[in-house]
Amino acid sequence: MTHFNEVKSTVRELFYLFRKVHPDYLTAITEAVNAVLSKSMSVENILRGERLFSSIEELRQLLIKELEEEVNLIVEPGEHHALVDDKGHIDWYKEKRAANKIDLSFWNRYQKYLTHIKGWADATVNSIDTITDEIIEYLEDPTVADRLFDRRGLVVGYVQSGKTANFMGVINKAIDTKYRVIIVLAGIHNNLRSQTQMRIDEEVIGRDTSETALRRIGVTTLPNAQYYPVTTFTTQEDKGDFNKRFAKQIGGIQPNDNQPMLLIVKKNKSVLDKLGKYFQECLETLDDKYRYKDTNGKKFINNLPLLIIDDEADQASVNTRPISSGDKESDPTAINKEIRKLLNLFRQKAYLGYTATPFANIFIPHTINHSVFGLDLFPSSFILALDAPSNYFGPRRIFGLTDNSEAGLPIYRAVRDAGGKNTSLPVGHKATDTPTGLPVSMKEAIRAFLIASAIRRLRGQGQQHNTMLIHCTRYNNVQKALGTLVGEELNKLRNNVSNDDAAVLEELKSLWHRDFSSTSRRMQYPVHSWQDIVPHIKPAMIKMEASPLIINGEIGDILGYKQREATGLSVIAIGGDKLSRGLTLEGLTISYFTRSTSLYDTLMQMGRWFGYRLGFEDVCRIYTPPDLYSWYRHIATAFESLREEFIEMKRQRLTPHDFGLRVMSHPDMMITNSMKMRYAEEVKLTYRGTLTETSTFPNDDQILSANYDLTERFIRELGSANRDELDHIVWCDVNVDKVLDFMDSYQTYKGSPQANARRIAQYVRRQRDKIAPELRLWNVSLVTLNKKDRTDGIPFAGHFVRPYTRTVKEDPKNSLFIKRLVDPKDELRDFSEADRERFKSESVSNRQTRSQGIRRTHPLLSVYLTVIEDKEFGSVIDYTRNPIGFSISWPDSHTLDEIRYNINTVAQELDINEDEN
């Protein structure tokens, strides 16, 4: 593929020139590709000699696709979902930025670094700018002297999706806006803390903190870039975590010099305890301007605003200590306690968590406020959910969803010879067990790694990092023994390839033929001939590290990507806990994963294969047992369902305190550690054979008007009715998609977890796409009072409707609670006259259409125009449009599944309130 790579290299160079002319990067890419293809002599060589493309148009499309991926195409700005509590909050940042009242020196430098050094697309950088503006806005203005504030937020991304770039932007802007103390909590291992410090050195500070002399790196290597002093209490060395001796050596807290103070520390009780004590000591020596004493004599650091950024906020930060007998004053667990103590030392503070697995965070109780340690870390101020970039190789895309709405990629390979009782490394093995041999599936995975490496070389990616993951055990001794066996297998394979062993080459060719060629074709990647691949097999084998690297807490192996950046590292990594979270495996192609865990968050974080695989997605493979594959598929569905909750919360303009969150549960798995879920409550959701009805309307004229307009459009689009009688109008066999469009847009009152239109839509989609044929066609009824003449009713969607009058049962200040909307006979509207007569003749006690008497085959959606009266004053509450309610009579069908959820403490309160009503 020599000629293709030459052409691609030329296109890349032209793109950076064209981008100066075309602000739209996609136009710049297209123009560069067209310019090169119109003149390059290599094009004919590609088409004829390399036999990879049938036409110049196919070549054009691949070049555009690969260049788009290289410049890191991302979703357009604004594709995120924020849930914000504005109580006590004052908007400040955007207004000050628009008026040029903020010196954005740090951000501007970082922005140029992303564009000119990292080569990121303008759309990517603009998106980071937009979203980080939003996050900073949700914090408070740190420049207002003596103002008390305490903000708690959470940013939810995807595993290995690039959320670090987001919080680098937040740090730069936080410094620009005068947050004076910034503490980054960076994992629980030294290597993760060092990795984060290195990145902050490059992308925020601009110097290598491990050296005494100023050596510019990253953002300060730009032409004419200025170095801005930052007081750093930590360094990028492995032992560069916070210690008091170093803090005193650099001069400690010097508030008057106006320099930001930056600390990158690991989540460790000893480190955080020392840090808290250090700030407590400093408090005693600060000038009066920076100290504050409340009426109880408690002292605080004042006018030195603190921002704590908690990376992987669901790990170690969440309190797991049980509260006995409801005692809310029980001491929290060590790390949670130390974080809260740090926050409690400052009068102006903000806590910002980042995670891709927010399950534990949403189950933090939202009301606990300890007299000593203060509020728990529930994200009460805001939750912001980031959308994945369009080229993200993530759970939903890889595994698909359980409702079959997405199938997943064809890169999963079932492992059936590992983990069983009679295998060399069974599930439930002990630390003292020794594997006696490698399963056949692992040997195949190693050969797949060799083929993938060769194909990447053929595609011009031979200088990029290339990694295989083997994750089968958490025990260090077992990892070492496994590493020895893998090393022996690699050595044997290397000798055979070096000696051109015909049997081994035929074995590799067979694997390519039955797996790689068909998968590349299905994923619309170039299908390489075996003749083109063979010359790259031996060089790929030679480049591969002779022995696998063991990555765990006991052995100090580091993968060494940075040292091999110029030539690329090709390596097999075997590990356990250190590979479970945070650590990035560059160029990961083949994953062999049999280590089982029953926790959603742990299993998701173990998926090191998530991220970006630009130009080689088709050669990636995940070898794992079928049960683990199905678990990942379920977790991907549960995570997307939770994100839908965030979207719904944003749509209803609610806060984390107003909207109860829920996570789909699984019979064989737990969402997170049981101690993190001790406040969660499991509920069952099924609508089978039930009646769902609107009992509460939002007391908001704008929402009521929007629902009215939506419903009128919905009814009009149904066309001619099948039945038009005095007390009802019925449409039969309405396609479910029309009903779902209506439910997606109908705005439900925030405190109605049962009759919640969006949640009903989610339920219907899962059931419809799965096994429930009854939900594919619906009947719809427009209900009206039974009068001889309806023409004096309200004109509505081409019909005259006499609305139901309902009385508000409580103070209508915030909501309109009417208790019941439906008249029992409303559920019969779509039945035949004979069935309705039979219902009337039955005894009152048997008049339940949802019982065994009359079997419903389709759900009935009934729509109501209402007039609302105030019970206390007996007067009609005046609105621009009549409030619209709905009810659904569900079939009593065995094909309707029961879905189980765990709900947080906010949802529990909402459910209790609804039950009491």
C-alpha cells in the first residue's frame, strides 16, 4: 500500500494549508483530496498495482473517511445534556466573557495547542470550548469577595472517549477565571496520578514538573507562547504526590502573589489526610482577608476559591460505610471523609466529578449533611452528560443493545474453552493456582494479533502503537505464570514465522480467510489479498516484543509508549487491576478477556478496547465468553437508558433534586458495589394489564399550550376515524411509531414517574423490538362528554370536543393534581358494541376490562381535553389552552416483559409522594 500512503500523506499536508482558507474542516478535507487525485501519478498505481480499489471514487471516499477520523471528527457543539439546579446560583461566566472581562490567557494557549500541535479539527476544539464554557458557567464566579458558595457537579462521558481533554479545558478556564486552588484527584495508583500530571504539565502548566529548571513542553512550545507561573505542589515523577516537605520547600500558600495553586494527587487516605492538615495549618497563618470565622467559632479559608476535579469520581470517592439505625452522623469511609473535609475548609468551593460509569454517584443519598464533614458528594448542582464523538468505538456500537435496535459490530469471538471447570484457568481459581497451558482460543487470538499487526503495516500504520490485551485473572502470581506461557507461545510462533514454516503460514492464511477478509468486507473496509499481507507478517513478528508485559501493582513494568513514540510499540499486555480503569492501551487491536465480575461499573471499566481505532476497527477483535458478551450488551443498554433519563431531565428543565434517576437491573449482576447501593431501591416496571393515566398536570401555561398543539397535530395526522360517536372518536390499528412520536414530545409533570410519557415510550420501544406483537398496532380514542350534540364543544383537530371537568385536589401553586382522569367506561371505547353491552350487564365488582372478562388485543391510548377547577374557590383555572391528559389501557399479555430498575433516593421520594396522592 506504498502508493496509497504516499497519496494520503500528500492529502494530509494539503489539508492543513486548505484549512487556513476554509473554516469548515470537511470542505478542506474534500478540497485536498480532490486536488491530489486530479494530479497524482500514484493514483493509477493504486488502482492497477495495489488492486485495493475498483474505482477512483472508492479511493476518494476512503481518503476522506480516514482524514476525517485523523482530525478527530466530533459531534457538533451543543450535543450534551445538562441538568442544573439554579437555586442560589448567579449566571456570570458567559456574560463576562462576551464583554471581554476575563483574561483567557490559559484557555487561548490551550486552544492553539490543540489546533496547531495536536492537529485537532476546528469543530472538535469549538465543541470543547462550548461545553467547558457551560461547565464553568454552572460553577460560581470566584472573584466576588466574601461570597459563600458550594457547587457539586458531575460530568458523564464514555469509557476512554476523551473526557480528559474536557477537564483540561476546564482547568485552563478555571485558572483564567481566578479559581485559586485546584486539586485534581487522579485515580488510586501512582501510575495513573503520574499519567495525569504529565498531561497537565503539557496542556496546562507548560513545563516538566519533574525538573527544577524550566523546560518548556506542550502549550509553551507554540511560537511566541508565554509561560505563566503556576505554583505546583506535585510533580510527574512516580513519587511526586503531595508531601508537606516539598510544599514548604516551594514556599507554601502565597495568596498575595495571585498565582494559581495546582495539585494532582491520588485518592489515598494518607495523602489526602496530609493535604487537609497542611491546609488547616496554613489557615492559621493566613492574613485576615483569607480567613473567616463563623458564629460557632469554626474557621474557614476565605477568598481563595477551591475547585476539586475528581477523575473517575465513582471510584473510591463514594461513601460505602453503612449507617446503623438511620444515624446520619456515622463517620463516612476514609477517602470520602477526606474529600469532604477538604471542601469544608473553604468558604468558596466547587466539586466536579468526571466518570463514564456514574451508577454509584447517582445512588448517593441527596439529603445527608454531616455536622462535621458536610454534604455528601451527590451532584446536587448539575449533571452534564457528554455525547460520544461520531468516531467513538464504544459499548453501544461494539455490543449493540438488548432490544435489537442496534446489532453491534462483527468483531466478537466466543471463548468456550477458557474459564470452565476443566480448563487450565477456571473461573474461581485461587492465587496459588498455576495455569498448565494456553487454551486454543488464546493461541488463535495471538495469531489474530499477528495478522492484525501485518494488516496495519500494509495500511501504513506500522509506526503506530499496537497492543494486545490478555485479562484473565487478578492474581499477580497467576499473571506471571500466564506471561511465561504466552512468552513461550510467542517464541515458538516467532521461530516458525522466521523459518517460513509452511504449516504455520497456512494456519495464518486460514484464519485470515475465515475471519479477517469477511469482517473487513462487512465493515466496508478494504479487503486485502493474502499475497499483499504475507510480506508484512515477518516484519510484524520481528517488531513484536519478545515477552508480554505484566501490568499490576507488584511488578513495575510500564508499557513505554512515550519512549517508543517515533517507531511505535507492538506488545502483549497481561494484567489485572491496573488494566481495569484509567490506563490507556494505545492501538489496542486484540482483547482476550475472560475475567468475570458481576458489577456493571467494574465490567465496563475493564473494557480497555473502548476508545478510537481510526483506520483499523475491522481488524479489532474481542475474545470473550458468551455470558460476558451478553452482560456487556445489557450494560450498554442500561447505560443508554440512563442517558435517556438525563435527556428527559433536561427536556423537563429539572434538577438532580427534582428528577429521580433509575438504572435497569439484571438478574445475575449488580449495578455497583452493594455498599454504594445501600440507599437504592429496586422497583419492577410492567404495564401488563394495567391502566396508566395522567393524574397531575404541570402548572405551566407554556407547557400546557405545547401539549395542546402537539396533541392536535397528532389527532389530525391520524386521518379519518374508524368510529365517530357522541362520546368518543376512535382510530383503530394506528402504527406504534405515530404513538411513540407523540409520547416523545408530550411533556409530563416532573413528579409523575408512572404516567411519564417518555418513560412509557422507552418501555414500548424495548417491548416492541423484542417480543411484544400487541404493541405494534394501537387504538386511539379522543374522549368527549356524552351529549346529543357536540357542536357546542371546542373545535379540535377537525372535531368538536366537550372536555371533561376535573377538580384540583391540592394547592395548584406548582401542579394541578386531579386524582383521577378516566371514567371506567372510557376503557371500552374501542370495543365492539356487544362487548360494551356485556360489560354493562356484569356486576359492578367485575367491571374491569383489564381482568379476564374482556381480553384486550391492542393498547388503547385515550386523549382528554380537560377543564380544571380550583376546589377551594370553585372557579375554573384559566389557561390559554385546555390541559391535555392521556390514559393507556394495556393488554394483559404474557409477552410483555417486566423490567426491573434500581432507583435513587430522589425517585423514591417522588414515588412516595405519588402513592400518597
